[in-house]
Amino acid sequence: MAYVFKNAQGSVVAASASENLGEGWEQVEDHAKEYLEFLENALAEGAPFRESDIQLARVLEDLISMLIDRNLIRFTDFPPAAQKRLNDRQSMRKKNQLAKLVDDSLDIRFS
């Protein structure tokens, strides 16, 4: 169940996926139309920033890789949490690249 807060006109102006944040908050079903519309609008408003963040993250990953490859920094110079995130991103990128190599729509059989 989700919670929404409505303005005087009855429009949802805030939402919480799981917590009642106090007076004025109403419980609604997760699939309630007004709740889903609010979430869609909130996502649409933030889309340019999210896209920019995604692109910037890719630039930073490439920059870090380049600095490591040129021995300007060492991977071990990063804190353990950063090392884990970098490894996770690199693994995800490799899996994604491998997935693009295989076209599931082709009927190929290996014997």
C-alpha cells in the first residue's frame, strides 16, 4: 500500500511508497490511478536530469578507466566501497555487451 498527500483541489502533490508521513496522508492501493499518474509526472519532470546523470556517469567511468590504464592512479587508491561500485558497473557493462552479441530471435542450434 502507498500513501498520498493531496492539495485543496484534491490533486496528489506528494507520495510515499510505504510510509504514512503524518496528518493528511491517505492510504491508496499501489495501482491506484491517481498515485500512478503522480509517479509518471514526477518521473517525466526529472527525465532530463536523469539522462544527464547517466551520461555523466559513463564519462566518469571512462575517465577512471583511462587514468588507471595510464598508471596515473591505481584502482586500489579508491576506497573499498568505490572499488566495489566500479567493479559492479564494469561487470554490468560487460554482460550488456555480451547480451547484444546474441540475437535471441535467430533459430540457431548447436550440436
